[in-house]
Amino acid sequence: MLEDMKKRVYDANMLLPSYDLVTFTWGNVSEIDRDKGLFVIKPSGVDYDKLTPDDMVVVDLEGHVVEGELNPSSDTPTHMHLYNAFPEIGGVVHTHSPWAVAYAQAGMDVPAMGTTHADTFYGDVPAASALTQEEVESAYELNTGVVIEREFKARHLDPMAVPAVLVRQHGPFTWGKDAHDAVHNAKVLEVVAEMDYHAMQLNPHGDLRIPQYLLDKHYYRKHGANAYYGQKH
Amino acid sequence: MLEDMKKRVYDANMLLPSYDLVTFTWGNVSEIDRDKGLFVIKPSGVDYDKLTPDDMVVVDLEGHVVEGELNPSSDTPTHMHLYNAFPEIGGVVHTHSPWAVAYAQAGMDVPAMGTTHADTFYGDVPAASALTQEEVESAYELNTGVVIEREFKARHLDPMAVPAVLVRQHGPFTWGKDAHDAVHNAKVLEVVAEMDYHAMQLNPHGDLRIPQYLLDKHYYRKHGANAYYGQKH
Amino acid sequence: MLEDMKKRVYDANMLLPSYDLVTFTWGNVSEIDRDKGLFVIKPSGVDYDKLTPDDMVVVDLEGHVVEGELNPSSDTPTHMHLYNAFPEIGGVVHTHSPWAVAYAQAGMDVPAMGTTHADTFYGDVPAASALTQEEVESAYELNTGVVIEREFKARHLDPMAVPAVLVRQHGPFTWGKDAHDAVHNAKVLEVVAEMDYHAMQLNPHGDLRIPQYLLDKHYYRKHGANAYYGQKH
Amino acid sequence: MLEDMKKRVYDANMLLPSYDLVTFTWGNVSEIDRDKGLFVIKPSGVDYDKLTPDDMVVVDLEGHVVEGELNPSSDTPTHMHLYNAFPEIGGVVHTHSPWAVAYAQAGMDVPAMGTTHADTFYGDVPAASALTQEEVESAYELNTGVVIEREFKARHLDPMAVPAVLVRQHGPFTWGKDAHDAVHNAKVLEVVAEMDYHAMQLNPHGDLRIPQYLLDKHYYRKHGANAYYGQKH
């Protein structure tokens, strides 16, 4: 079942090493079929060079494995919660990409400093509050999703406008309209985290935040009804 | 029309990923035929691995597409303005290369610190003033060119002696006698931005600017009537 | 003798350049056969692209070469001492990987800041005390092992829970259940050293240490009887 | 003439891009035949992928081209002066490798901080004093060699024990017993410059210099009559 989606999810997972976003098996990508209420996710701890489309695991929105020989990613409950919390999203990615992790470990948002950021993210990428001890010790991976949802609600953020978050002491989750788009956003986040780091080291006391009107200009040049970047499809 | 130039502009665009200057489609190169008053530029938002010479778009100096199926780069008005403002230049490049962007986001010139810089740039590479809200909200891409021209005029800079600029909160534009030369300058800028960053972190309070006589020596070793670097052609 | 192990040790050594952990010949991997009391190690100063499985050297636990045409790694006495001091370990790696060396030169532990660290190391990776002049001038390589053992004893560390150390002014040694596992740990150490460096530069005054309950959660998600990461084998 | 040496010098030059030590044509390697009093050097400004062994230029110790169609490297007088000043050396390399250049631009020695350094360099790699205006405006490239020689004399350094220098605002020159050895030293310098930079950022107020006895131990483990690293040849 869902053979086309398995192939797409496999391809999106394989983009992670080619984009230099993962070491070893430290990443996972999923995509959802909203009509069927099922998502397809990478199995846990399998080397990228041994992965095949058939290894992908089909899971329902309560977290039950519907098809697949292998255990799904240990982060499956986080993906599930994000699909339940954010009905607009179609794909989810988790990595330990080093620049985004540095911000997650520092407990700092990746600030919107430039047009590279604004082309994809409509504002700062938030560092979520840390999970409490109880949240870690009970349903940890599910609560990782809960904490992300809570952060977006508390900040009144639209998950499709800012399709990324940093989980404290952990690393980035990104999402998008499908798995490929979510991987794209994971790469953009890594690139802007690196740019911002160096800009802040160069000018530690400056006000480096992009003006709102430039953020608007670049974001809406690529998104929404008045977008004019790229080709009409 | 302009088939040779399309091939050259295609080749110059393809150098960007091979020089590690672009992520995704975030770069564009153009070249001008001054006799015809036409320039050739990359289409907007097309993946580098799908690009062909035939995809290049021919544009005139008022910004009208003269030939081409695809939309030209969204930065086409910036290229156009630079060709109009700087009659000596023959090629223009824009990238989001990460070290140059870090300086653009920090709002700092890339200072002339060493001979690596002086071999190509006769002085600091300027960070232009930010566009005003009005400049962003009206003809944004054209005004990006206007701001660059204004910065060069205000600083009395010769665009052929300093063939590069940083657009605030955005990234580098470089140029040169043709498209290939402009890409070369984009790579030099990225390399010296990285070197300067680390030199400033090592010695944050030192006066690290290259002496004028050493800047002169290296620049004129490679440029002008008395150049003696390389082979006679 | 030990042909299978020679092949495994050769393969593990060849992972070092493919994981970007060595320059030139600056690394060595060994693995032990506990029943026979023999370990197999890379020869000293041989280029990776000239190495063959037959070049591996067999050494006993008193440091005598039992088989092999070539001199064993000059660090052989360190490996030997670690095998003697830590009976649980099955493989040892030494590299000069640049991020771990930076911490070794700075004389600083690689702190447990995130889940990337906690998935492999149960706590900070210690920077051992420097060798004394006498320890350097007598049996230097053996004493390198002595200093490592002393550090683990002084800190009451379990070498299988924290399978890595930084030797001051030198670089990392890592170990594991076999040669391949030890190389894996060498790569994890390099990656977390890089992440921690950038986190500390971003937030130099913050308390960036991972909470104990999150360290527990991630470490035991992958290790011990209740591990649930990956596939059952 | 000197066909074998031309091939060796060509090969050594081609190592520079494979070791990530050059951008564009910014590097040159030479080797000397002391019996004939001639050295072979790369031509000026030729792309590495177009270079052939036959392009190498033969020069005598007064700087006259003895054989070769192409102009020799513009840095030829520096190489010549080093061969004249340091009779023990057999090969010379110049690059603009970015970490070494950062130190050259910062005007700082690359300090001996660790065993990676001590295995190759017996002490700090000196940043030479800047050339004076007169030295730059008269025989610049020759005076670059003069300044290097002066620095080594003033510091009582043995050029075979510390086979590298940083020319201020410029970059590294390294040397060795032959061209290949000089390139090896260029790579070591780049690697230790990177390690030292990060160690100093981690621990800016610490005393990070390697103790003399550890410097001695590592240097003499690889050099001189009592060396025991590697294989007997």
C-alpha cells in the first residue's frame, strides 16, 4: 500500500545525506496521506545506504503500525503529534544538522536576519521551551510534539509560515506541504543558522534583525497569491 | 539569437554550484552584449541540474524579455540597473554564498586585509546602505541596483576596481568584464570574507588593514599596463 | 592468523578517512581477541591508500609483536594499556580529528549538552590531566594509557558508558565493543565537539548542560535492557 | 632537461588542490637540484587542470629562466632567495590556504599547542615582520624572501626544524627536503592553524602552549637519529 508515497518518502530521506544534514542514521522523514489518515516514515536506525523504499513503515494517526516489517523511527510519536496538531502540513523531517543543533543547545531562536531566511521562514525560527522532567520521563517522543505545538500556540505562529522549530538540547524539526518540501526547509534552516552565527560573531552588539517590510517583501515574493519568484506551473 | 552568449552564461551559472557558492537555486549570472544592448540571464527558480543553455532568457536594457520561454531571474531589474549604471561591466552575478552573506547581515564591509583581497579588489568591498521601506515596497529589485550605484558614487569607487558589493540583509553582487570574470570575483569575495572573519576573531583589537603600498603592489601586479602576473596572451 | 580480525581492523581503519577523521596517517585502530589475548593494530606511518589487511600487526598484551612484517603503530602501548585497564572494551581508536583536538588543546571536557551526545556518551567526555615531564620522558605511549585510566578512576567513570577521552595537548582516544564501534564513537565525539563549540560561542554565559533526566532518557533509549531505538537483531 | 624533477614538481603542485590548499591558481611549488644549481617551478597563473609536467619552468639561482616556454611563477624570486638563504632545503611551497592566511592577516604566530604541531614543527610557526614600503616598492618578491630569512635569523630558528613561515598580510611559505615534503608541511600548517584557532576561542585566557618536554618528545619521535615513528626504509 501507498507504494508511490513510500518511494517519495524514501527519496526524501535519501536527500538528507546528500544535503549534508545527517551523520549515521540521525534523521528521519515522513509524509502523510490526509485522506487515508496514514503516514509513511523511515524505519529506526537503518543505515542510509541499506535503506529501500520497501523498508518504509506505514503508521496511522494514533501511532499504530499498519504495514511494515521494521520498527518505525523512534521519533514517530513526534511526527504523529505534529500531523495531528498542524492539519495543514504534509511532511515532517527531523535531523541533528550541526548548525541548527548548536542553536538548539544554546537555547536560542534562529533570528530572521536576512533575505535568505525571509524567502522561506516568515520570522524567527523558535527554540521551544525545554521539556519538563515529567514530560521526558513519560511519553517523551509524543511530548516533544506537544512542546512544539505549545510553543507555536504561545507565540501565535502559523506553522506553514514558520515551518521549523528547534527542540531544546536536541535539534530541529521542520515540515512542509510534503516530505520533499520539509527536507528543503531543513536545509534552509541549516544554511541560515550558519549565516546568522557568523553575522552575530562579526557584529555582536548590532541590531541585526531584518526590517519587517523586507521580511514581508521577500516572503511574499515567493509565497501566496502575489508571488512572482520562479516559473508558473 | 545570442547562442554563444547563452552557452557562456549557462556555463558561468553552472560554475556557481561547482564553486560551492549556491544552495538550491539561489544564484544568477548574466552577461551583456553592449553592441546590441541586450543581456542574457538565468531563468528564475530553475534547478541547476535541469538548466540548459536554451533556457537562458534574453532581456533588453529596459527590462523587456526579448527571447525566452521562461521567466527571467527575479533579480533581473538589479542586473539591468547595474549594466545601465556601470557601462564598463560585462557580466553580473548574485549569490547567497554564506561568508559574504554573514557580512551583509552584519552590515560590515569586507575589509582589505591581505594580498588575496588586493589581487582582485582595490580596497574594501562595501556593504551598501539598507534600502528604505519605500524603496523595498516600490520597485524593489530595481532599487537594489539604485542603492548599489548610490553607494559607489558616495564612496567615489570605480566599479571595475572594486567589482563587488554587499546588499544589506541580503548578500553579494559581483561583476566583471564578462560573466565568467564576475563568477571569479564572487568566489574571491567568499574566500576573503572567510579569511577576514577568522583574522578578526584572532586579533579583534588589531589594525588589520593592508597598507596602501601593499594594496597597490598586489593590485597592479595583476591589473593594468604594468601587470606581470600570469602569461602574456 | 586472525585473518578475519585483520580484515575487520583494516576496514575500521579505512573508515577514518571516509569519516573525515584523519589527515595523512594520523590515526590508528585496533581490535582485541580476548580469548587469545592478542590484538590487531595498524602499522605505523603507512598511507591509507597503500594499506592492506595483510599489513595489520598482531600484538600480545605485553606489547610483543606476534605476527607482522611492519612496525605496529607507535601508539601501540597506549592501546595495550587500555585493553589491560578496561577489560570490557574490544576496540580502540586514536585520531587527530580537528574539533576533538581543539578541546584537547584547550584542556576542556566536551560537555554533555545535547541528545546527540547523550545517545552515545553518558556524560561529559573528559579531558585527562596532562602527563608529567617524567611520564613523557619515560614510557610515553604507555603512560598515555596510564593517564587515561587514572582519569577514569578519579572521576569514577565507566569506560563503556563514556567510551572516549581527550589526551591533553594531543587528541582523542575512543573505544567500544569492537573496532567498528570505536570508530563510530570517534565520529560522534567529533560531531558533538563541533556542535558544543558553536553553542558555547552563541551563548557563552548560559548553563548549557543537558539535564540529567534527558541524558538518562536518551542514553537508555539506545543502551541497556530497555533500549528501544533501532531494530531488534 | 630535469624531466624527472619536472614530473615531481608537477605532481607536488597537483597535490595542492587535492589537499584543499588552493583556490584558482593561488599556489606554487618548486624543487631544486643542488648539484646543478637549478630549480623547477610552476608557471604563473595557469589553471591546475591545464597544467602539464612540460609546463614547468627551469630557473637558476640568480633568477634566470634556463628552460621553459611560460613565465615562471611571479613568486619565483622568493623561492630563489629561500634556496640561497637556506642551503638545506630542497623544495618550497606558497599557498593562500585560508587558516594560515587568517593568522598571517592577524599578524600572529601559529603557536605550538599540541602534538599535531610538534610532530612536524619544532616550535611556533613565525609570522614574519611586515615588509617596509621600500621593500614592497623595490624588488618585492625577492624582499619577501629577505624578510623571511631575517625573521629566522632574528629568532635563531633552524629552517629545517621549523619549515614554515607566515608572510604578513599575505600567507604561508613552507619548505622541506623536496617538493613533496614541502607540500606535506603546507597541509600540516593549515590543519594546526585551524586546531589552534578553535582551541584559543574555547579557552582565550589559558596558557595553551605545549610544554617543552612534550614538544621534544613528539618532534624527536619523528625526526633525527632516535626517531621511531613509521617504518625503517
